[in-house]
Amino acid sequence: MTSKTSRHPDITTQWTSSPVVKETRLGRGSCIGEALRCRGLSSETTTIILAAWRRGTLKQYDSAWRKWMSWCMCRETSPFNSSEVTVLQYLEHLRSINKSYSVLNTHKSMLMQTLPFFGNKWCKDCFLIQKFMKGVFHSRPPVPRYQFVWDVTLVLNFLKSLNPLCNLSLKMLTFKVVALLALGNAPRAQTLISMDLSCMKKEGAVLICVFPNLLKTTKLGRPYVMKIEHFKDEKLCILHSLLFYIRVTKPLRKSSKLFISYVTYKAVTSSTIARWLKSVLDLSGINTDYFKAHSFRSASTSAAYAKGCRLKDILSTADWTSDKNFKKFYLRESVDSKSFVNSVFSK
């Protein structure tokens, strides 16, 4: 009596011999998709699996994957059927060309989350890689982009000069509103472009904005809600300026997104928001060769803490899940307790 032994096909061999892969050298998502197809999974299932990563992470990992593939091909080694030693050699290559710890960590994370799709079971226990990364951290510790931040009063004085609102061009009105929001709520650019008029509601002197779409820190059971408060100085009141902006753009807009282009009146991207914020810094007399748009987030939260805003209010307002990064880069002595927007805008 003979027994039949069920054997899984060699997925890696089957997949790498595919003419599609040979001809196009696909990106990371397509490579994973092809590997899953060889396992008999449908395109719908593959799409759901790839949705485990956020769009920004997918883009970042795809860039790292292509560099990994190029390095492997130059060495005539397989980028799919790899070993811990090969990955260590690649990470050492990145270190030797002076890539930062964060770059190495991105490539390491990408590989540890990608290679298992091609049958590399060793990725579950990568002791040497963990120790290597810890060694890199100790020998070349990451440093913050900014060693200091600009004085928020410089930008506040410029924004005050943009008054009255009815005399401003749509461009300057847009600059004022986006900068006030960036200072008063310390949002990420992704949060700003996700703000939608259909998800905003005024309750007394506060405008509530919810986000049905996924943000960077969105987790099940932890929705982020932005509260836009009234401020006593009308020239710096986010709520006053924002409601005026909404009223002015109502007959022009071609999107329900809060921020629209002052040229096409369509929704804008995060890069456009960043360009607007950088323009505000430039107009305020701040060196934009050094400070970029994201510095609004560090400047406002640092100012809030220095003027007595409680740490938990800063974390809640800026949508941080942990105080680790804030404590490392911005921690100062607290004097008293004030609300976030009043701490930032008060002199």
C-alpha cells in the first residue's frame, strides 16, 4: 500500500520564473501580489492583505524595495530567497554610505515585512539584525531635524497684519487660515488635507471636526477629533478666520474638502499645504533654507508647553499617542495650566 504525500510547490521558484517578473522587475506590492497569486489567492484577497499598510508606508517601502532589488542584482543574488547574513550585508552597505539610522530602520522593517511572503521563515527570529540595529543606534544615534525652533511671535505678528479679512486676496486669506490652524492645533499636513466641510459642526464657540478617513495614528477605538476654539483676539482667532474662509470659498469650491486651491478651487495635496506653510514662514522673516513646513508642529507644541499647557493637552491636540518623542525633543518646566490655543497665542 502506497501513501500519497501532499507537497506544497516551491512558491519562490515558481514565482521568480514568472515571465511577468523577469520582464518588468515589479515594485514591492506587485511582487507580493505575484507571490500570493502563486499560492492560489485571489486578487481581491491580495488587495486586502496589501491594505494592511498605510498608503504612505507602501510608498516608502516600495522605494526601499527597489533599492534592495538593485543592490541584489548588482551582486547577482536573489532579492527574494535571501538570508539574514545577506540582509546584514545590505544594512552594512547603507551604513557605509552614511545613511542615517532612520533610513536603515526603514529598510530593515521593509525587508522583515516583505521577505516572509517569499518563504523566508528566518525573519521570525532575526537576532543578529536586532543587535546590529541596536549597535547602529548606539554608534550613530538619530538626532532631531531641528536643534531649536523659531519664535512663534514672528509668525503671529505677520498673521495679525493680514487684516481685515475682507481686504485680503484669496491667496493671503488661505495662507492666514492654514497657518493659524497649524499653530493653534499642531496638525500634520495629512490632517489638514483630510478636513472636510461635511464632517465639521459648530457647537457654541467651538468648531468640531471629525475624520472618517484613516489618519497616521488612527486606531480602532481611538478616533481623532479636532476642536477649533474661539480666541479673544479676532486678528488671531482661528474660528473667525476659518468661518470667513468657508463663506468666501462657498460659491467657488469644487470640493467639499476644507482647503482648496486658490487657483483651481479644487482639493489640494499635502505638498501644497506644505508649500503654503513654507511661504508663511518666508513672509514672516524666518529662514526657510533651514526651517520647513513641518516645523510648525514643533514650534507650536514647544511654545504651548513653555507657556504652561499641560502635557496631556498637547498630546491630545497634536494627536500623539505617546509622550516619548515630545519629552525627548521639547520637554520644559511647566508653570501653570492653560488650554492649548491660549498657550500658543497669548504673549
